Amino acid sequence: MAADPAIGRPGRGQDGKPAVNAGDVRSVTELEPGTTIAFAGSGGLDSCTITRWLADRGIRVICLTGDLGQPDEDDIGDIERRMLAAGAAGFRLIPLTGELAEAGLRLVQADARYDGGYWNTTGIARHVLVHGLARELAGLRIGCLAHGSTGRGNDQVRFQVALNHLAPSVRLYAPWRDEEFLARFRGRADMIDFCTERKIPIRATKQDPYSTDANMLGLTHEAGDLESLDTPATLVRPVMTRWPQDAPDEPEAFEVRFEAGRPVRINGRAVGLAEAFRIANERAGAHGIGLVHVVENRLVGLKSRGIYEQPGIELLGHCYELLRQLVLDAPAREFFAAASRVIAAQVYAGRWFTLASSMAERAVEEVSRLVTGTVRVDLYKGAIIERSLGDAPHSLYRGEHVSMEAVGDFDHHDSEGMLRIMSLGARALAEAGQARDRLAGGPGAGGAPPATP
């Protein structure tokens, strides 16, 4: 028999497989006073409010926070101090920067951008966090996890779907879908008043023009004043980068060496993966690279506007793409593009821990092992300008084969036979009335088929 998932360790059924929970917690009234639950807390306004609200009801809250290299935290220890002040009975900081760096590299290798150039920096971080939370929950013998994701956003899907992939016996509690919580808190203003009255050291104020979510791969800015399309994107005060107009007037040279799909040297110095992201963030950020404006399609069917900072992953991803162009022929490029779209959509939707994602990543791995070479670029006012590509042993590019000069072993006369064969199909289409003059009458125009001679 599986342990009671509301208070005990996730159990296993008689077949040895993880037990499936009997239903998530829909209302705080289902949690008896004295019950211990875990809370995925970031130390922000929602986290502090929910923790205090639960503690006031006699619920024992253990806060679990992932160390994801949050660039908006000067001292990550401040999160523990805020959560304990909010009433948490315990706190665990889960080190996840190494895992997030590895996951970020997979995004680079797959070019896994979503809906307008967003590098999925929050989406992938949620998967890494849930993976860490599942391990921690098992060790603590806690079978209920609360989170502060709202009912309109994507994160509620990622937490719920990803955790059910990894630990289906854990029950989830989402206060933002609890009528008891919604009756007490209508929005940020109510939460700020609640925390202020209880002297909880929150950083949010009613004057904040937008909200931010951060990790080492990027920051997302949305909500508040940004919900109006009349609000300029420059309302955002960048943390990891800067607006291009504020960048230096002189370009900076940047060099990165990839071996078998991994960055191993930057500007001539050996680097580990997490360090590669850190350096790329610093150098790209200094030159205003990686700020994107996206009005994306959320999973719940609504449009969402965001201003995203992603300097390092944009720089490494751009350099990686320059090398990938050298090794893929046309059919491989088509197949890669399909795998890339799958991975991007899966990460965004909380489905990274699935067979489809694994299948697509296997295809990407076949490409990654061929991506070796050195890329040199200039960074200048938001732009990444190619300088040179070299030492790429798997490159298909051969200058002597495509030169317009009279060099190499390519004979232009060899194209004659190829074009005769290709023209056979074109002539057959024309004779069958399937060729159309698209210019005569505008888009889709065709007119009458030409007469057959």
C-alpha cells in the first residue's frame, strides 16, 4: 500500500511502479492543521504571501528553492531569510546551476526557440526545478507540493505536467486555483498589504511597473504596465543586458571554440559549461545583445506580451548556428528543423520528460557531435557580426567547389546534363496544364492552362 500522499513519502504500487495520487488538493480546507507540505518558493511576493497564509492556518510549510543562478538576487541567502520571516517552518536551497547549464546547452544545440525568438529560458528552468524538487520531496518524505503559479500562466502547466511525469504520487496544491485564497487576494495590491501588515520583508511595491522571473539563462519581464501595447518596451530596466542604444560605441571581439557541440574555450581560455554561460552573459549583455519583444501564444490560449533578456544563450546560440550551417546538407537541415520545433514546443508546454522529446533530442545529438570549430564575431550595439569560421573538420563547405573564379575542379559545363534532366519535369508540368503564371493576376492567379502543342 502506498503511503498517504498528503503527508507521507510518495509510495509505489504492488507492481513497483510509482503510485498515482488520489487527486490533487483543490482547497486549503483539505489540509488539516499540522499537516506538512512543501512549497516551491522563489522568495517573491506570491511565495511570501502563500507561505504566511498557509502558516496562519496551521499548515507546516517547508520551502524548497532552486539555486538557478538568479541574476536579480545579490545574495541568494536573502530568499531563506524572507521565507522564514513569512512563516516557513523549514528551508532547503537546491543547487541546480550545473543542471540548468546542461539543459541550456541542449536548447542551444536544438535551436529550441519558441514563438518569436524566445529561448525557452523559463520553460527549461521549470523542468530543471521540478526535477530537483522531485528528488528533494522523496528525501524529505513529503507527498504534497504547493506552488504559486497563477491560473492564467504557463508555469502551472509545467509544474503539474512535469511533476506528474517524474513523481505521479505527489499531490499538488495551487492556491491561485483555490476559492478560499482567491476570496482573500484579488491581486498584487492585496498581497502587498497583507505582507506589509505582517512585516514580511518583500521587495515588491505597488509602484512596480511589471514583474520579473529570473535564472542564469535569462529574465522574463511581463504583466503590469507591459500588458498595454501602448507601453514602450524600453520601460523595462534590463538586468543582464542593456538597450542597444546604451551600449558602447566600439565593437568587442568574441571567440568561442566548440568541440562535439560543447563550448570549451572562450577568447582562448578553457571554460566549463556554467562558466561559458556566465562569460557569454557578461560580454553579450555589455553590448545590448539578447533583448527581445514577444507577444506569444500561452498554453491556456491567451496572448501574452513579454520583454525577454537572454544575452548569453543568444550569443552562444548564434555562434553555434554558424557552425551548424557548415555541417548540415539540405535534407538533414529539414529534419533538424522539424526536431527543433518539437523540442521547443515540448519545453514550452512542460513535456520535456517525454518520449517525443527524447526522440527529437536523439536526432539533435547526431548533429551536435559534428559541431566542432572556432567562431569569431564582433559584438556591437545589439548585433552579432561574423568575422570568421575555422578549424571545423566536419564542414561540407569547400570554397574551391563554389568559387566564381576560374579555380578548383568544378566544370561549369557539367551543369548542362543536370539542367536537361530538371527541365523534363518543368516541361511536363507545363504540358499538363499544371504550371501557372502567378504574376498575371496577382496571388494565386493562374488563368487558363496553356494550349497543348
